[in-house]
Amino acid sequence: MSRFSLKIKLAAVVFILVGTVSTGVAGLGLLFFIQEFKASTASRQFSVVSAMAGELDDRITAAQRELTAVALSIPPSMAGDAAKLQHFLDSRLDLHQVFSDGTAFFSPAGTLLAYAPGETPLIGKKFATREYFVRTLASGRPQISTPFTSARGEGHQVVMFTAPVMGADGSVIGVLGGKVELREENFLSRVARMHVGDGGNFFLFNDNRQMIAHPDRDKVGIPMAHRGERELLDRAIAGYEGSGEMVSPSGVDGIYSFKRLKTTGWILAAERPLATAYEPIARAERLVLYSLCGLLPLALITVWLFVGRLTAPLLMFAGRVRESGRDGTPFTPIPLQSGDEIGELVQAFNAMMQELTSQRRLLEREKSFAEELLQHSAVPCFVIDARHRVIIWNRAMEELTGVEASRQVGGAEPWRAFYEEPRRVLADVVVDGALHEMADLYPCYADSALIPEGLRAEGWYRLKGKQRYLCFDAAPIRDTEGNLLAAIQTLQDVTTRANTEEQLRNMVEAIGESEERFRRLVELSLDGIAILVDRCFVFVNPAGCEMLGCGVPDELMGREMREFIQRESEEVFLEQMSYAESTDTTAPWVEERLLRSDRTAIEVELGVGPFVYRGQKALQVIFRDITERKLAKARLETLAHYDSLTSLPNRVLFFDRLNHVVSEAKRYHHPMALMYLDLDCFKEVNDRFGHAAGDVVLLEAGRRLKDCVRACDMVARMGGDEFTIILSKMAEPQDATVVAERIIAAFSLPFQVEGEEASVGVSIGICIYPVNDTDMDGMVRCADGAMYRAKQDGKNVYRYCEPPQRREGEVIP
């Protein structure tokens, strides 16, 4: 299967998109142009035909009016005198110019009495049956006949204009007629000599499909297509006026326009070949085609260069990735500087590779440590791989068997250290899974009681010329997916069985004691400890039960711990479990909230780590109650910002708030005030009643001050009997006066101290922004100075800071 690079795929997609959009836009634009052009062409051609029809109507009306005027000028006495009529007609040159084929006078009986110009053998003949004569005589009004063949014979198609000659009594005494030869030059045939655009022309026909005027004079008088052969022509005869496309009798596609004359009801038509009429459309199509043929390759080249520029950093990054780690060279970060997603990918790759490099070094150190651990282990052991080749033969093994590692490592004959003939060792049995051969290989064997899938065997063997009773243990080594990688076999010299058994008993007792200590440690731990299998409880210590609000662990068994995690902490807890499961390492400790069985919440610090419970993968969750610690932290924050006696903000919080209020006042240009207060006669209360009574007065003073200000204002204790008030967002600077008078009125009431009344006043200094200093420290000094002036002026009063003196030319903000 062929493979294409990302650059080719991306360039192809972008080019297809650009090409599709460009072609679609060009096609839609061309289609819109074609439709609009066709409609415009048809409309313009119909307008021309309509104008020509109006002009032809005017000419026909003028000819008929001229004939009528001449008929009215014939005296009734002349109607019966053929000689006078002939002389009269010969003298009317104006009629000769209009009616090219001559004018005639008919008697009421239809006899031709006179004809001009020239002589005609038809004089004296009757024409009473002619359609034009019958209609004129019957209506007494001028008429225009349909084309008919002249008496001169075939090839002479004429139209007769008639006008009645009226007698004194109003009766018709004669008919004056004017003939127009359709195949000769006249005002009717002249319309067929005109052109419509390039290659277009006019023709005139009537409802009988008889051609009246046509550029080809041989077609005059000849019937047109029969009904049903030309749909557009049938519609025009039926009354349609407008334009449409139709195939001419010669098989040429054309655009036809039809307009009916008002005077005669004839139909004036214009025909124009489509090839000529729609030539701009063909040019537009060629232009669009040539433009697309020229622009699409240019777009392809542009897209290719643009995509190449975009993918260049990615290709460079891919090349560096392929080169990373070759020939054992250490990884060096890729120095690709880019602010887009490729740059982020490079940074992530660098971080990942650095982490992998670090992990690789760690694994190599761990591998080296494991090999060195085995090499320096006092327990004789060796390791074979899945193909029975010896890969480790430690020093203790060399000492026990007398066989050097150089003779064993790389070979597949570990049996030579114990037997004289080839046979399986216990590690070979583990690798092959040949448990059915154990009875033939060892007189005493069993499954290992300590290692899953491990085997154990004992027997007497001669090593280094001495009989030794050896105990073999072998177990498989598997990867995380359970695939067999190798097998390890350890040896123990148990010749002195009693000593060995004693050592084993001591080991068992030590292990039991260690397990007991661990169990009691878990049970007595103040931290909650839980073991989760498939994220459900399988073990909870007493402290964990108590923190979760359960009486006994059985109430929790089989339930998911996420049921006891508050919703806001649930996502973090799930991330901790997923991290521990995926990385097989302990997730970072996080502060979370647990929900007890009674749905009350407690603050805990919680950690999740991997665990093995009865041979299953599990999670160990340790959580400790930090409610008291958080409360203590909150108390410390309170002590840092609030006065311990009055619970009012202290100096630290006061200056922070003052800085904020001053900044707001400067930004939004509204006044604010700072009040500095000192209690009057407070020292006498302390001296008379003691410091405890003084504390009571201070508490009551703080309460009265808070009652005198708004919720958005701030009362703070600066120390001793000094207080401050910040009035923010005042409507007027004079609002501070209202507050000061309210405070003095509140302090005019006596204080109750140990059952007695004590009078304590207050002196107030006021600094107004922006009248006084706008600097925070300057405002404090200004308010403090005003307070001391209030003290000097008799106490229990308020004083404003004096505004700074304005020097000449100085503008005070």
C-alpha cells in the first residue's frame, strides 16, 4: 500500500478545498452571469421589437390617415365620373409615395372606376367579392386587408388599405383603396431590412401564419410552420408577447421576440442566432476556464510552498526524533523554537525524553544494583533465561559449588555443578513447566510456600568432595504482562538441619512478630487506612471507620470509596486513583473533603498508593483529619488582622483597607474621609476601676462606633484607646460631619462599669480626600494632628484638617 507524507496529504486537502471553493465560486458566478445575461438579452431584444412595432404602427396609422383624408376630399359629384376620378388620382402624388403599387377607386357595386398611376386593363372589372371591399362597404370605416396575391399574378403579394367615400346623405358612394406591394421597397417591407444586433433581423406575419415581411422576399406570402412544429411560434400567435429560444426552419438555434401590432393585429418578430447573441457568454466561459487553468496551478504551488513552510519544523522534529538514541548517544533536547502546537509538541517530547532518560538511568542503576545485590548476596543463586542460558552465577554460588561464573554464564549447562550427567535443574523445570518430571528428578519436593509458582526441592549432593544436604528454591521471573522472562534458583546448605530448622523457627517467629506489630500499628493509627480492590473497600482500620461515620468496618465492605468523597473533590480523587493504578507509584497527597455517613463533611489530607492485597492488585488510601489544622490556620489569620479584644480590624488590616479605599477614590473621583479617634477620660476609668473595666469600656466603644457608620465603612483599633474610621464612597465631604456628630452623641451616654456609670468622651480628627493630603501616610498624619487639636480645644469635639496653604501660582489638586 502506497504511503504519502503529511506534507502531500495536507497540501492535497488544502488544494482540493481551494480548488473546490474557487471552482464553485467561479461556476456559480458564471451561472449567475449566464442567467442574468440571457434575461438581459431577451429583455433588450423585446424592447427593440416593441419600439419597432410602435414605429410600424405609427407608419401604418399615418398611411391609413392619409388615405382617409384623400377619401374625404373627393366630392360626391365626382364619384360617378371615371375621367375626373382618374385625373384626381393621377394628381395625388402624396398617395403615390405612400402606396407604391397604386391607388384605386371602386364604385359601390365594386367596379374599378379609376387607377393611378398609369393605365391598367383591370378598369371596369368588378371586385365586389374581395374581402377588403366587403368589410369596408359593410362597416363604412377604413380597413387593412390581409396579404393576398395581386391580379398581376403569382409573386405579387399585396396589402390593400381602403377608406370609404361618403355621400351627402352619409351613404357609401365609393371606396378609395391603396395597394402596398410586399416584395417591393415600402414602409412595410423596409422593416425586414433592419437588423437586431449582430446577425439579427425582423420579420412580420399574421395569425394565419402568412409571412408579410421578411429579409428573404421569396418567403413573403408563404405560410410559416404548421401548428405544433414551433411551440414558441404557437404561443406568439395565441397572444404571447416576449422573448424565447427556438430553432429556425433552417435548424439554427436563435432567440426570438414577438410583439403584436395594435393597428392590424399582425405580429412583428425579431430573430437572432444564439451563437451571436450569446457570444459574451462563450467569452466569459473561456475566460473562467483559462483563469482556472492558470490560477489552480499557481494555487497548487502556493499551497505546496505554504504547507512546506508549515511542516518544515515538524519534518525537522521527526528527523531529530529518528536520530534520538541511536548508537547509544545521550539524548540532547531539540532546540526548536516555535510558538505553535509543533513547539508545544517539541517541548513535550523533550520533557518526555528527559524523563525517559532519567527513568532509563534509574532502571540501569536498579538493574546494576539488582545484579550487584545478587552477586554480593550470601545466598548462592543463579538465573537462567527463557532459553535455559545462564545469565547470572553469583559469587556465593562459586564458593558453594567450586564452579567459576565464567564457565557457566552464557552456557546452557547449569547441571554440571551438581550432576555428572545432563539433566534438568529446578530452574529448567520452572522455565519449561515440566512439573510432571519432579518425581523423577528429586526425592523430596513441594510447591514453594513463599513464592507463587515457585518450587522447592531437597537432596544430598557432593560438592567440592563433600556431601551436603542442599535445599533448592526456584521461581519464575515475569514482566508486567505476565510473560516469562527468566527463572531464579537459590541454594541453601542445610547439612546441619537442626541449626537450619532453628533458624527457620526464629525467622518464622520474627515474621509473626513483625506482622503483629504491623497489624497493631494499623489498628492504633490515628490516620484512616483503607484498602481498595476494584476501587471498593476490602479493609478499613478503626480510625477510618470513625472518620467515615461508620460503627464497624462491615458497613463499608464492598462499597466504593467515591461515595464518601464530596462532589467538588471527586474528580481529584479519581485522578489520584488513576495515577496510582497507571504508574504503580503513590499519587501526591491532596487536601480533599470526605462525606461521613450522616452527610457531614470533614477536611482531610489524602494519599493513594499501589498495594497488593492477598495476591491482588489493590490501592491503599491513607487519610488524616486536618479540620483542627485548618481551623488553627484560620485562627492565626484572624489574629494577624483583627484585634484580640474588640475583634475590630487591627493596624495591619487598617492600612491595607485604607490603601484600597484611597486608590478607589483616586480612580472614581469621589470623596472619602479618615477619622482618627481617641477616648477622653479613659485613663481615669482604668485608674479607678482597673484594666478589666477598661477592656469593657473599649469593647463598648468599638460597638458604638460600628453602630454609627455604614456597613461599607471600616472601624479599626490602632492600639490602646485609639481608633480609626474609614468612610468610603461619600456623596459629599460634609457627610463626615454627620458621622462625627453621631459618634459624639453616642458617646454622650454613660458607660456601665461594675454597676456604676462612667463618662467617656471622644476626640475626633478628620481628613477629607481630596481636600487634604492624598498620600496614605499623609492622611494618617493629618487626621492624627486634627485629633490632637480637638483634644486641645476642650475634648469631646471633632476637628478637620486644615487644608494646605496655597502659594501664589500654585494649584492644589
